[in-house]
Amino acid sequence: MITKLDDTQMQIGIDSFAAAYDDASLAVSASDRVRNLVEQIEHADQVGLDVFGIGEHHRREYLDSAPTVILGAAAVRTHRIRLTSAVTVLSSADPVRVFQNFATLDLLSQGRAEMVVGRGSFIESFPLFGPETGGLRLAFCREARPAPEDS
């Protein structure tokens, strides 16, 4: 469902971080949570939302470390909704693999795959992806600090 306002298109969608806890902060079955998320994407497609995004986290409290897998499951159960990352963390991924995963998702979804990319905001996951992330960690920390003022 795209709403036109003075020749400007507005898209309405949802982003999810696939939390491993419910609204009451109680742990939930990981399998049930991911299956329910795919059902939510299917429902969003049925009610006419334009886009559904899945975040990428490499932390214990989230179940979305492989968003293209979740989106791929949703792709075969949906027909119109755009499927996107919310965000793909390039600082911890091989860019060729990211391209291949999203190209495959695009085939499964018949052209409905989109990608939002970024570097990520949590540096504690960097050690999971090998020693080359050490330089990224330093760069991230350097960028997070304010620049010294000129004298």
C-alpha cells in the first residue's frame, strides 16, 4: 500500500530486532520466536504494509544474527511486501557473501529484497569474526570519541 501525497510516495513498514524475550522480559523459545516473526511478516504482507526489515545482531538477547535466512523464509510465504535488512553489518561480514546472500534472497522473493548497510553499533561482537576486526574496533572507538579541539 503506497500512499500518494503531492506526487511523493510514502512507504509504511516495520523493522524488527527479533528479541529473545517477550514484552515482560521473559525468555521465549527461540524456535517459536523466529517462526512467529516469519508469520508476522506474512501478516504484514496480507494487510498491505510496504516493507518489513530484520535487524542483524550478534548478541545473546537477539535471534537475528542471520537476517537473510529469516527473510528467505518469509519470501516464500509473501507476495508483495519488500524484504530488507535493518541493518546489514558490513564491519563483520564478507561483502561478497553479503551480496550473494541478498542476491539469492532477491531470487526467492522475485525482486523484493532490499539492503540497508552499516558498520554496527556494538563492538563486543567483533571478536566473533576474526582478528581483522581489531582494526575496526580501534577505528570505531576513535570515531566515537570527540575530536580534540584546536589550540
